[in-house]
Amino acid sequence: MTMRKALVVGIDYYETIGELNGCVSDAYAVKGVLERHADGTLNFTTPNLMVASSPGQAVSKSELKGAVRELFADDAEIALFYFAGHGYIEDTGGFLCASDSESGDDGLSLHEVMAFANGSPAKNRVIILDSCHSGVIGNSVTAPTVTEISDGLTILTASTAEQYAAETEIGGTFTGLFVDALNGAAANLIGDVTPGSVYAHIDQSLGPWKQRPVFKTNVKTFVSLRKAEPPIPLSDLQELKKHFPAADYKLPLDPSYEPERSTDLADDPSIPEPDPAKITVFRVLQNYARVNLVRPVDAPHMWHAAMESKACELTVLGQHYWNLVAGDLI
């Protein structure tokens, strides 16, 4: 089994600067969703959890720095760092504030985090920050508009360098959406949740807000962060080519595909009886339509397409997945 490591940090307690609410509960929620896939199989190997909700649980800068260094030191398939807590920014860059931070610039420098991540032997590195001003991470001090990200590194932050990250009594807005995404809201049709799909979900969900998430990446292909429950059985997806011999094929339908009909239609001798074999196929076609792979042609719904002897065809998304099936990529 390939190694998937995660460090999850949530800090509510601060000795000097203002305390927070919800960062610890956010950390527990992230740890919980990362530990296992939707089917119960192991995902990340027991994520390392560091939380501070009281003086007895304080997380110092040295402890935080040591944990980040350790996370990125191994040759893992994926090393993921999540942080929820205070963030700070000044002209020399940004910082993640530990419990013992007094002024902000005495926290863990984002430049140091980037040094650990950029130099890591891990194949994929993912940094997720739910803290104010976190969007500055990866920017060069001498050229603020230049991002320095090594191959295989992805960064997702709750807000831009200039913004604060919204927080409620129960947790951060960003992390709530992040957990929703991992639970399946950002899954593709085979159940994979990638950093790109997570960002798309959060970006769309925060549309009306002033807070804007930031996404920076340098990867050839996205790694799957978690396997969610797919919206359609894989076996059905793999049969796309069976039902549609070509991507632009229009599959002719007739009333024998549809088992449900009104009393008047059921008594009409000109309408063929339901065919069990075709009904089985039609259920799959309706599943395709439900996830936007198939649409009826010249009919409002699949039922009308069948009863009016119309046809159905692949959508643009359906043609994309058809090509994946045809290329043995699914």
C-alpha cells in the first residue's frame, strides 16, 4: 500500500493574540473525512492531528515547524498539510500563527513551509490553509507576482493575500466547503475528488462572497484526495460504448423501453408492450441522463422520448466519458 500522509492542525487557543472558535472542530472534521474513503477503506494513514483549544494543548511554533518538516521529509505518494488558525502578513511575507505567537511575524513563515514542500521527495504535495492572508503563500518576496512552486505541488487557500478568512462559531466557511467537497460534492463520475475539483466546488460556492479562495498548482495530473460514492455504478459507466457505438450516435427509442404508461396508453393496441430487456437498458439510460451524460432528442424527458419513439444522445460530458471508456482509461 502506497503511503499517504497528512498533517492536520487546528488552533483556537492563543496566549497573546485573540483566540478563535471553530478551528479545532474544523481540524477534527478534516481528519475524519481524510482517514477513509466512502467505502470504508483506508485513505490517509492516521493523519497526524495537532489541536489547541486550551493552555494545556498549546501548539508552539517549534512544534508546528517540526511537524511540517517531518510531513514533507518522506517519500510518500502524497503529503497533505492542512492548517486552520490565525494568519499574518507583512512586507517580508506571510506567517501561520502558533499558540505562542505574540506579534504574528514570530509565527511559522510561509517561506519555510514552501521550502519544506518544494524540497520534499513526496510525489504529490498538497497545502490547504484556512487562515487570513494565506493566499500569499508561494509568492516570491522580491517579485510578489511570481509564484515559486515545484513540480507536484498544489496549494489551496481560503482567501487572497489581502483578505480575511470568514469564520463562524462552528468553523470556517472555507473548511466547511472543503469537507463537503471531500464527502462527494466535488466527486467526478467515478468518485474521485481531486484538488482541482475541490477548488471548483469552493470557488462556485463562494460566488456571492467577498472572500475568494486561491488555487496554485504545478502538476501534470491531479492526485485523488479521496474516493467518494460515485453517482453512477462504474459498470454502467463502462457500458457507454456498448449502448452508443459512436460518440455522436443517436440511440432510437420506442415505447417498449418504458414500463410506465397511463391507462389510455396501456389499452392502445398500436403501442408495443414493455420489453424486459429494453426496460433494463432504459434504466441505465435514465441513470446516464440523471448525471448529464445523455439527453433526449426533441423531447422534454426520457419518458417522452421513449413513448414518442424519439431518440437519445450523448451530451458533451457524455462524449468525454465515452472517449475515456473507448481509450480504456476507465
